[in-house]
Amino acid sequence: MTREHKVALTFEGADRIDIVCRDDEDVITAALRQGYLLLSDCREGSCSTCRGFLVDGEYDQLLPHSPHALSDAEEDDGLILTCRLRPSSDLEIDFDYPADRVGRYEEGTRNGQIVAIESLSDSVARVMVRTNAAQAPLQWEAGQYAQVTLTTIGVTRAYSMANVCGADRELEFLIRLLPEGRFSGHVAAGTALGEPVRIRGPYGHFTFRGCTNPVFVAGGTGLAPVLAMLRELATKAPATTATLVFGAKTDLDLLCSEELSEIQSVMPYLDVIATVGNPTPVWAGPVGGVTAHLNSVEPSASFYLCGPPGLVSACEAHLTERDVPRGRIHAERFVETREGQQ
Ligand SMILES: Cc1cc2nc3c(=O)[nH]c(=O)nc-3n(C[C@H](O)[C@H](O)[C@H](O)COP(=O)(O)OP(=O)(O)OC[C@H]3O[C@@H](n4cnc5c(N)ncnc54)[C@H](O)[C@@H]3O)c2cc1C
Ligand code: FES
């Protein structure tokens, strides 16, 4: 039977945080469970970031760790690795840093960092976020979105994950860069790389419902959740017959051609129709809005629509006119942040 122990964490300047820690969990994990992110990095006993001094209390044995992170002599002197310590009594642990270095987060949020920004076109960037190793990776269903906060400027916006949830703690976003945009303008300004972010979520019901001949319709960065669903289908059901109608202003704005070709190489029955409103002279592909290309698809299909609200509404109206039942139309509108939101 597991037992709980009281653990007093004290910091430089005599600040104190009280948590409880079960005897089957380490102190870092227990603190996280209660919303405190103590300084830590590897969480496997190799980096020594989580060192503290055991003022009072007992433990049976530290979990396996590198002698470079903590030698036996240091342990004899009372030093411990909090990521490797499971208590066997109430404890008091002192840290040599101030309490304001302890991160706080609400339940369901992850702290992370922008680890890569790649320009995909003049107006769209791929932004990669890696969440903190100290927290469990975010779990989401392909098609869902997260509320992303740029903590340096205090702005929160919704963005859909373009990748499938995995163990690597990375979230991929396709962000349309609006020069006046508070969030996307900050990304466009080129200073966001390396900045901290807070991720809340996942949210949304725009997920694949398992129908046999889906039609995905995406406008601009509306491709993000669709890409996630197609990537998932490519892994789990590559023989699916599916259609993607992808619209952009010009052929220069068409995103992720390589990724779509990769998906098509494993999904032989995926038809990709990329259509542009204002083609450059070199464009030899389809021209016009996405609705023009919905006439050729089977009305018995299920439809997944995503992008600017105007595009989604136009598609819905078009499909309803063609007697597609509402239950077979799934949509996500990239609506703007409402007045009063950050
Ligand atoms: C569920 C959901 C998922 C979303 N997923 C994505 C995504 O994956 N990728 C993505 O790029 N966006 C996505 N959005 C939109 C995103 O949340 C922001 O609204 C958008 O990035 C603009 O934020 P901003 O702070 O840069 O601009 P703001 O500061 O909010 O706006 C600046 C100016 O740009 C105008 N503006 C705002 N949005 C648009 C727009 N879409 N088109 C034209 N003008 C606009 C505003 O009216 C204002 O004048 C999503 C929205 C929702 C609701
Ligand atoms: S976090 Fe690296 S040793 Fe504990």
C-alpha cells in the first residue's frame, strides 16, 4: 500500500512550499502533480539540476543515477537528487535558489519553448514547440488545437497541431503571419525563436470519425489539422480512399507539397487537388476556389472543412445545396480572437 509523506521545500531567502509525496514517486514528480515545476532537466539522475540538501527525513536509497550528478561522498554530506528520491518519512529539503525560479502551471497546461521556425511561404511559418521534459507529453487527437500563450508578450491564440501526437513532446503549428497580428506578427518579427510558451489543451472536436471515403477541404493554414489527420491515416489506414481539396491565394502560397507527396506515397488512393485563386504564369494546375472542385466528389462522402470562416461557410452552403446531410459535414473555423481576449 502506498503511503504519503509531507515534504517541506525551502529556498534561498527562507521561502517555503509544502507538498505531499507518495513513497512510490520522486519529489520532482510529486511537486509537478501539485503544480510546482522545481528546477530539473533530465529527470533520470544524470544532470544534477535537481540537487537539494536533505535537512530532515529519510529515504531508503536513491534511484539509479550517475556519480557525476551526485557522488557517494556528496550523498554522505546530505546532498540528494530530488528526481531520484522517494521518501520513506516526512522530509525537509533545502534548495540553493530562490522560490521565484519554481515554475507554476495550472492543471492541463504545459510549459515549452519555440525550438524551430521555418518559413513555408511569404506568409506562413512552421513553428515547432517542445514541451518541458519535466511534464508528461501533451496527448491529443489528430485535428485538435491548443491555446498557445507567448508568455513574453502575454498573448494567447488558438493553433491546430499539424503533427500526430507522439512521445517526442513536439507540437507542429502552421501559422499565417499577419504583420499587424499580435501573436503571428511577433513570430514574423523573428524574435520568437527560443522563447517560452505555455500550451493549454487539447481542445476541439474536429477529429476523424472513421468514415470510408473522406473528403478534406482546407484553405491556407487550415491545412494544419487536416495534415495531422492525413498523417494518422497514412500510418493507421493507408488503403483509405480519400480526397484533399487544398486552396490557396496563389501557387506560391501552397504549403507542405513535400509532406503531401510523402503521404501520397503511402496512401495510393489519396487524391490531392491543389487549387489557386490567382495563379502565377508558371502554374499549370487547377484554378479557382475550393467549392468549384467539390462538384466532382461523391456527395455520399463525409466532409472535413477547415480554414477561414468565409471559406468554411461557402463550402457548407455548397454541400447543403447538394443534399449532403449536416451529420456528414465536420468543420473548424479559424475565427479571430474575440474582443476582450488577450
Ligand atoms: C480553433 C482555432 C484554430 C486555429 N488554428 C490556426 C492555425 O492552425 N493556424 C493559423 O494561422 N491560425 C489559426 N487560428 C487563428 C489564430 O488563432 C489567430 O486568430 C490568428 O493567428 C491571428 O492572431 P494574431 O494575434 O496574429 O492577430 P490579431 O492580433 O488577433 O489580429 C491582428 C489583425 O489581423 C486581423 N486578423 C486576425 N485574424 C485574421 C485572419 N485569419 N485573416 C485575416 N485577418 C485576420 C484582425 O482583424 C486584426 O486586424 C485558429 C483559430 C481557431 C479559433
Ligand atoms: S533532473 Fe537531472 S539529475 Fe535530477
